[in-house]
Amino acid sequence: METRRSFCVKGAAAVAALSLGPAGCSHYATQEAAKPLRTKDPRKAAVLWYSQTGHTERYGRLIARRLELAGLTVSSGDMRRFDIAALPGCDLVVVGSAVQYYDAPSNVRQWLDGLPVLDGIAAAAYVSFGGPEGNQHNAGCSILERLTKKGGVPVGLDAFMNIGTFPFPDWKGPGIEGHMHLPDEATYERVRAFSAAVLDRIRKVQAITFSRNVTLREFAAALPIARLSKSRIAKHAINRSICIRCGTCAAVCPVKAIDIDAAAIDRDRCIACFGCLNNCPTEAMEMEMSGTKLYGFNKFKARKGIVTAEPAELRDKPAESAAPRTPGTPETEKK
């Protein structure tokens, strides 16, 4: 059976061949800062993320902790619950997201487009991906491009690999087999190096330039892949008999497509991110795709005995809860 990845890549191949042309260029135009850095002595930072299965959050928490250890005051947490009006008061903004359908998710891009003017604030972006190749560099560029357009000064861009979290078919694919140990200590070392490099560039007043790569998956990202995935989902419903009304699915849904009280899902609004399926603690979220019943990431980890090791800096710091919080307030204010 054809997987989502092969379907999308095949569908984009002809377009890519025509678009590359005889020159066969490998990069888009280089992008750079339009304004100088506000300060070379950063004191306050915001590290914000969109995370559905915990990987992006873990990297963000590690980045925040490394910045704290370097002497900065750091606000960190889920971007959807952060007061964006506080961003102009920061010296550094770091934004992270998972890669979905070969790009930064549509809800992340919309959130970035709604940010206030950053006006010389240092800006960095990172993505988590299930690889081995999911257009992750260009997905990171999607984030950094928007931060730069808001007046941010680009000082960091990186991608960190972990086990894939796309549940079909039966948790088999290039992002799963051979990658169940990820993220590991080597991954966390890359995150630490990213954090240190961002601070070093700010203190040396060295902005980076960046550009997208021309790849088949970049063209695939322009296709309506999420809609194609949704068209293959025959069932997407809440099983009332085992639902405990904890609100986890509604909390992680990036487009507010779930009504817990009515046990209903707005399938037109749904973007097929599978966050509800991957996070439901009782398996009350029921989905079928192409005749196959899907099950979530937590159940998959339990079946395979997968335990993700925490980086040393976070072992005494609790992870963010998926429970709903009051919108518009910073998640944490540390030190």
C-alpha cells in the first residue's frame, strides 16, 4: 500500500522537474536581517513551541534551561497560551515546532503572522522531525522567515530528529524503524550547541543568513497534503463509553475542532495532525484510515517499551501538562 510520503513525493515529482529547469538551482534567494540587533547583551528571552507528542516541547525546555544557566530570565511554554504582547520586551525569541506535511503547521504559520513587530529582537527557530527527510530545513525556514519579516534578527536555525509520530500504517515507516532510540544524548548535545551558538552570535552581533533548499518535498509541501490525509480518514469520533472528559484532546487540538461536552469533532476544521489520537489517555479517540484502525503514540510507545530519556538539565523540572490553561498568559517565569 502506498504511504503518505511516497504518494506526496510522486505527486510533486513532475512539478519539481519543470520548476527546477535546466539550471538545476539548489537554493532559493538568501534571506537576511533588515534591522540591526537591538542589544548584544541579552537579558530576557522567550522560548515558545507547538508540540503534540512532547519532542518539540522537550527541546524547547532544554533551550530555555540552557539560557537560564547562562544568566537570562526566560519565559517558556506553548505558543498558544503565551501573551504575545510581552514579546517586544524580550531580547531573544526562540520558536519551535514539529514538522507536519513537510512544513511548519498551518496553525503555527498563522500564529507567527499575528505577532507584534519585533524591531531588532534576536530571533531563532528550530523544528523537530521524524525523518529521515521531511523537508525539515525548509520547515524551519518557514518559521524564521516570518520572525524576520516581523523585524526579528535571525541568529539561529536548526532541526532535531526524533522518532516519527505519524500513526499510519500501523506505526511503520522511514521515521519509525531504526529511530526508536531518538531523541538521545547526541540529540540533546545538538540542542545545547544550538542554544550556545545563538547566544554567541548575539554577543558578537553576528546575524545569520539563510535560504530554503529546492527539494521534491518542498514542492510536495505546496500540495493539499493534509486534505489528502483527511480524505483517507473514514472514522474520527469520540467513544463516549470510555471518554473520561479530561479535556486533553481539546487542549492539544490546534484549531479548536473538538467539543468535549458534545463529544463532537468538527471534521471540516480538523487539519489531520493526529494530536488528539496521540494524546488521549484512554484511547477514546477512534480513527480509521484506509480501512485500518489507528492507535496513538502513547500506546505505540507502551507496546514497544519505548522510554524517552530526559536530558540531565530537565530531570528535576516537570514537563508541561496538556491540561487546558487560561489563554494569553506566559507558561513560566523562571529566575
